Amino acid sequence: EYPVLTTSLECPYCHQNNLSKMGNKYFCECGFNIRNLIAGRELSENELSYIFNNGKSQKINDFISKKGKKFKAKLIFKNEKILIRPRNSKNIDEIHGEIIKITNLLNCKYNIITI
């Protein structure tokens, strides 16, 4: 059993309370909760604060893949979750634009795309 610690992190959901920490889980009275252990790496309060305030992180070192290999990645904060941003990921507009280019090159009669 871990002790409950009060942190200086403002809750990114309600913006009214500071997050508490127990083990590798941060939580708020409003119901928001999140783990700071991602891909074998524990995020610091400074890293979490940056992610909550900016919606993403800088490139972070020392994540560990399922195969045990170390890797670097950027994280994104979306829908109350911290996710690893895939390397070479593109935003939806870039993907849609590439699909349009490909269909035009192939002279497709119908351009039915569900994204």
C-alpha cells in the first residue's frame, strides 16, 4: 500500500484541485485519474505538468518497448489519456490529402473515404 501524497500539479480536467499521487497513479476529487508509468518509464511531475499544459511533450528518452528495446518518443495528452505519439505520425488533414492525391493519380471514379 502506497501513501497518498499531495502534488503541485493542477488537475487538467477540473482545474480546481491539485492532483494527489498514490504509487504511479495521479488522481483528483473530480474523478480524473491517470498513470505516470508509460512504456516502462515513470514520468516526473515536471514532465506531466508540461504535457497537461501543452497537450504534448518534448521528445522523451528511455521508454522500453514490449520487446525490451529502449526508444525515444513524444507523448500527447488527448481525451484525458497520455498516449505515445507514433513516430512519423501525421495529422488527419495530411492523411486525407494523401488519399485524395492517390485517388486522383489512379483516376478513381468514386472517392469514398470514411475517416
